[in-house]
Amino acid sequence: MVREDVVVGLDIGTTKVCTVVGHGDAQGRITIVGVGLAPSRGVKKASW
């Protein structure tokens, strides 16, 4: 059985939400299997 790991990136911003999904193989390579982009609603700009 070959092991594959799922890798997910998520960026939640004030104007948009972006995501990327991939899977890693035994040699450390990542293959992108999906991406997403949507407008952000309800997230306020952070103040530091």
C-alpha cells in the first residue's frame, strides 16, 4: 500500500477566502487536485 497525505492551504482574508488542496506522495512531491476562491463576507479588518 502506498501512503499519500492530503495537504490543504487556507487563506481567510477580509476580501476573499482562498484554498488549495493537494496530496503528497512518498517522494515528498505534492500534486494539486483542487483550488477555490470566494468573496469574504462578515470578516472585519484586524487592528493590531
